[in-house]
Amino acid sequence: MYPGAHARADQPAVIMAGSGEVITYGMLEAYSNRLAHLFRAQGLRRLDHISIFMENTPQYLACCLAAERTGLYYTCINSFLTADETAYILENSESRLLITSQAKREVALAAQAQCPGVTLCLVVDGPGEGARVRNLEEATRGFPDTPVADEALGAAMLYSSGTTGRPKGVMRPLPDQPPGQPLALYASVDRLWGMRDGMTYLSPAPLYHAAPHLGVNLTLRRGGTVVVMERFDPEHFLRLVEQYRVSHAQLVPTMFSRMLKLPEAVRRRHDLSSLEIAIHAAAPCPPQVKEAMIEWWGPIIYEYYGMTEGMGFTACTTAEWLAHRGTVGRVLMGELHILDPDMKPLPAGEIGTVWFKLASPFEYFNDPQRTAEVLSPDGTMGTAGDVGYLDADGFLHLTDRASFMIISGGVNIYPQECEDLLISHPLVQDAAVFGVPNADLGEEVKAVVQLVPGAAPGAETADALIAYCSQHLARQKVPRSVDFEAELPRLPTGKLYKRVLRERYWAGHATRIV
């Protein structure tokens, strides 16, 4: 699938940062081809769906590659989700096969038990368990390590959370073309990010995220080497740059912040001169953090703003950001508009909702209603609900979010699911969940609760509510703290007037984005 892969069969394609395990291009090709043949033997054909649910493992990218060379839609599921949350995505995506790891086995099998359509679960590094659960290596051992006869381009169908808390599968049209020919969107990003043949890309984030997923895919298509961190550690990141002469990396602002907090001697200990481009996105970067990173790493920091839906894309170089402090860039894909509530365009400097004339078509899988909710009436434009303005030179600045989506450490969290859960607790009469400032993560999840009559507010009750949420939600969605109010503000219509509560915690901030 990757041009010239056989010529560089012994070259490292993937290196696991913690263990040092190396997967060469030859190994990657053989592994993914055998798995591709198993897909066909399971009856999976072009445009069918599978899911991958595991932490960053040596086998992760080979599993993605097997789907991408057999014309499948594959969904990389957040590895921190609970069994119920995972089962929802498996069912919603119509996945017929699940790939997991021994570390995630218990959650994966509990999810599979709720999904009769998932007829096979493959465990990459653990034993089988009857006909429906098999060890991946044993299951693929009898298949050839050459390509299937009907190779076709597959694509990721990743999930983006919605304001209701239920995730949505972002599905794009998949052209019937060879897997070696990437999607047009990939080619555009390849140029924008300065990808080059033979590059070395350091990926410090979970591979189920859209941005790192795209970064590693583009690197392998360039014949480069991907260094995958099992988990982010600031000093280890710096050591890896020096050890592997990393040329490209992609981070979130929280990672910048944590590296900047290292002792000066540690920060200066490692040779970072090989870095050509450091890309960041996923969450707004505090200007003071970005300025400190530019001072440290030099003018190699690129920022972009986009969505999993691919509605549009803005980006800026270091020089452009310094000239337009706080910008997330100028539009490069799609057509950007700042509109008022009546969908009328606003002049430069005036704040409104950010809309894009769609750069590429998409839909939320099997959900036309929620697709329509983010599109303009004529279907030509889309919005993620962000609010901002264009400066005189056409650079976009974000100032708020129309919804109360929380971005904590680069992870999108929508509060409705947690609110609904809290309200189900016997001590809770009403609940509001929103993001409050956190210097490290950008935002953290805060719950404000109205208790039932007779219930006592205090630390013990707060701890009990946090523990309750932890039993049912992925850890990123769980409130870090709980405050209590005698009565929560609701409009006569019954709508929770959350902004009144949220404003207290954001007092003194120039914008509602840290």
C-alpha cells in the first residue's frame, strides 16, 4: 500500500517509545495483509464497518492499515470509555468486528456482549475465548502475507461528541480507488504540515484522536518513521526528540504547558535541533504559553483549527501568529464566514458564529437530524458552534463557544451526559456541568448541584457524587469538583440558564477560552 514499502522492508515504520519495540515496513505489510485476508474471510466487503478499541499498542497502526487497504470504514474508539459507551459506538457504527488489547479486554467483551452484530472480537496480545473471541495472531496465521485481490481505499470514521452527550460518527464519502491513492483532504494537509519523505514523526497522544491519527497516516505514506508514545511524559518527549532525531511532532497546549514547567536544567539538557515543525491544535493555546514555546523552540510552531467533520481548516505559521497574537490562523480549506444569529455576515472585528462553506461533504452516520443541526438551511455551510471574529487581515480569533463544550487537555467533553447522570442520583434534584479554568488543562469539569430537600451539602456528598460519576463515565467526563446551590437558575420554559453559573468561575478572563 505504501509506495516503496518493499524496498525499505527493514526500515522502522513504527517505534514504541516506552518499550523500544520496532515494527519494520516489512512487518507492517505482512501483518496488515494477513489481517486483510481475515476480514475478507469474515465476509467484510468494501464500505463495511469495524472498530478498534485499545491503548497505543505496537499493533494499532497495522490494524488501521488492514482496514484502509480493504475498503472498510474503521472506527478508533476512545480507549477510556466504559463498556456501555463503547457498546453504543459499536452499535451505532454497525461494526461487525472489534479489535482490542488484553489491557482493554474486560471492557471490550462487556461491550461486545451488548452488540450481537459484532460477531468476532480479536485480541492483539491476549488469548482467545470461544468462537467470538480470538487471539489476532492465531486467527490470521493461516492467511497469506500478500495483498487481497480486491484492495480498495478504506477510511476512518471517527466519533465526535454532540451537545446531547451521545457521540456522532463522522462519515465522508469514500471514493472507489486504490489504497495507495490518499483522499484529497490528506494531500492538502500533507502540504500544509510540511511532511516530507523519510521524516520522523513523534506522536505523544492517543491514536484514537483524529489529529494524531492523521499525522501518523501521512508519515507512513511518506515512508517515514513514527515514534509512538504509550503515554505522554514531558521529559521523555524531549529525550525522544534527541534520541530519534525527530523532525515533526504534533501536540496539544497542555503538553506545551507541562514541558515549560520542567526545571530549566532539564529543558536545556536535550538537543532539539532536529525539529523542523511542531504542530498544535485540539484546544486553544494560552498566548503566554505559546510565546514561551516560540522563545524556546524557535519559529517552527504551526497552529491550526479544524474539526473532525472537516468542515473547514485555518492555520498559521509562527510569524503569522506573532503578527496576529491569539489567532488560530487564516482559512486554507473551506470558505470562512462570521455570521449573526440571522445568518447575516458581520464585518471584521465583530463577534459572531464561525461558519464554513464545506471543504468536503460529510454526514453523521445514520443521523440526518443531527447532521442538519450543524448545517445551514441550504446545506452548504457548517458550524461547530464556535464564536469569534476576523481581524482586518482575515485571521480568525476565537472568543467563546456557542455551546458549553469543554476542552480539557485537548479532549472535547460535552456536559449533558454527566448532568443527566447526576440528576439520576437519589440525592440530586438538579445539576449543571460546565468547564472552569484550569491553568494546566485549559478547562476542567465542574458540577454545580442542587440537592433534594434534607440532603446535606459538603465534602462527603461531593466525594460520593464524583465516585458515582466515575462508575458510569470515562474519566475525562467526571467532574473534578462539585459545588452546591440552594436552587439552580432555570428559565420559565425549563431551560437551564447555565451561563449565570459559569460566568462566576470565568470572572476576570478576557475570553471564555483559557
